[in-house]
Amino acid sequence: MVIRKSKKLDNVCYDIRGPVLKEAMRLEEEGYRILKLNTGNPGVFGFDAPDEIRHDIILNLLDAQGYSDSKGVFSARKAVMHECQRLGIQGVDTDDIYLGNGVSELISIAMQGLLNNGDEILIPMPDYPLWTASSVLAGGKAVHYFCDEESDWYPDLDDIKSKINENTKGIVVINPNNPTGSVYPKEILESIIELAREHNLIIFSDEIYDKILYDDAIHIPMGSLADDVLIVTFNGLSKSYRAAGFRAGWMILSGNKKMASDYIEGLDILSNMRLCSNVPAQLGIQTALGGYQSIKDLVAPGGRLRSQRDFFYEKLVSIPGISCVKPKGALYMFPKVDVKKFNISNDQKLIYDILTETRTLLVQGTGFNWKEPDHFRMVFLPELEALSLVATRLESFFETYVQR
Ligand code: PLP
């Protein structure tokens, strides 16, 4: 008898760890050294979590053996509440804060708690694909709105407007954006809020890269812009605090919570059902939010992340047939490839070919729900020496590549 996966998974896709990764692992088993640039995992590239956080988790370990309150330990939620006050997100109480095993778990809870079969949720295109996967798994329909490469990858407001209908329940905003690195100006955020206000929609604002900003980029928390719309903000320790493996994230409800009491009851049920998130990691949150955590040094001129971004960007755009909007935030580049020049009709095949020839693992643009086979995503987390090697290999790959 064949044991089959649930039909619920038929349209669920998460290609960042998809079939090409399997091939990369197979090559590794054969003894090849593969440079994996497919996930935003700072720790494995030598970006250590701040000492203070690690020490506090170790020191508190003995007090972290039991379950915590479902929403999380009070001290951590209080620290998130204070962070809201600093950021101008008003009216947030510790009760409005849920801790999770990373933002990932909270995205899933937020979608499971909201969507009935056929309900629609507006998600950027390209997106961080967990948003699409989670809403589809919850029975909803992911409707993608266009982000425009020609306008620094900003969301196309007319496209959002045209896709709102009576089934639409919410709008997802990822800012700073993964995969594009775009950081949105206030006017765009305010216009999205205005649409939510007009149509009674919830805003889901994924701000996990809020502190990873380059040049003159300024991050504006959505929750600071309105108190009459329900805004659900997501953040955590994985990126700004380089502690992805600890699995610590938080979700904040702000704005018009009154209209959402039934939805909030749903969130509470789901939060209770998973008992609680990883308690030792919760005990790093207060320290993370309270102290000096060095991320500013990494993104300031001369800082490691900033230097790597600048270095690789120049290399990348000097390759004939490749162009890229320079990222203003986050850890990724989302370059465009000239499909005519390279005869590309299948971007997964392109990523396979790059893997086989250069021993570098990237992710195809369609893995981010981008419809054309003309982009790929890579992290610029490795040290300059490794990035230089990747650049040289990609350059020679694209010198001769024609897809067959
Ligand atoms: N949201 C975005 C935009 C991400 O890029 C990621 C991870 O790459 C996540 C959420 C998930 O983060 P976490 O490690 O907190 O689950």
C-alpha cells in the first residue's frame, strides 16, 4: 500500500529547502564542497549571536525546564512591549504579545486562526514563500500583488487595490523585504494602511529584518502608523540577533483589537495547543532587546555585512546579462537574468546547472512565487574571500551558459 501525503499539501511549496537542496546534499555525500547560499542563516557564516544573549540563555537554563505560559514568559513579553513603546507602536500590552518558535510558527498560527476555505490573503510577489505556503495550508487563497523592480521593488498600490474583493481578509507586507532587499517609504506603507482601513482588512507586517539596513534606509514599523486598523507585527531573534537556531520570535497585535476579539480567541486557542515555544530561547529575548547588540556595526560603512553587500553587488552587476536592484536591507540579492541571452525557460534548471558547474547553491526566483523564470536569490553572508570565489565562478558560468 502506498502511503500518501495529505491533499492539503498539494499546493504547498517551500523551494528554499526544495529539490535543488536535495541534489546539493547528494553532491556533498559524494565528497564535493558546496557553498550554500540558499538560506538567511547568519550563524553558519560566522555571524555569532551576541555573547550577552548566549550567556543569559546558559545562565537561565536551569529555570527553563518547565513549560511557560502559552504566550511566553512574562519578562520577554514585557521587553517586547517596551520595544513597541520605543518604536511608537501604541496601546500594546503584554497580553497582545505571543512568543513563538521563530516567526515561522507564528505565521502559521496567524493564518490558521484566520482563514476559512476560499478566504483570500494578499501577499507580495516575490514573497518569502512561507507566507504563501502557510495561507494555502490553512485553506486560504494566496493572491499575489506585484512589487515593481523598476521602482525599487516597491509594492504596486494599484495592483493591490485591484485584487481586493469581498473574500480578502488581510494584506501581508514584508519590510525590509526578503527576497528583494527593498525598504519601503512611509507613503507606501500609509497607502497600504489606507486600503486596509477602507476595506476592513488586517495588516500582517513581517519586520524580521528591521535592524538590517544599509545606506540611508530607515525602517518604519507599520504598527506606528495607525491605531484604527488591526496590525499584526512579526519579529524575532533569527536575523538581527543572528540566533536563528534558537527559534525565538514574537507577534504583536496593535491597533483596532476590538473588532478582532473573535480572531484573537482563535489565536489563543492555537497558542495554547502548542503549549509554549522553546523556553530557553525565550529567556534571551529580554537581553536582546535591552542591550547593545552590535548589528549596527555590521551594517555601518566598513561593517562586515555592508562590505559584503557592496563587494558582491559590484561583482554581480558586472556580469553581462545580470542586473540587480541594490538591496537597502536584509541579507539577500534578487538579481535578474537576461532570459533571451541565456535561452532560459526554466529557472529551477538554471539553479541545477549553476549548482552542478559552480558548486554553489542558490534559489530560483519562482521559489518566491515570482512568475517569470528570470530571477534568482542568494545570500551575501559569506566572507569576502568566499564571495569573490562565487563571483568568479558565476562570471565564468554565465560567459558560456545557454539553457538546453
Ligand atoms: N519572515 C521572513 C521574511 C524571513 O525571511 C524568515 C526567514 O528567513 C522568517 C520570517 C522566519 O524566521 P524565523 O527564523 O523567525 O522563523
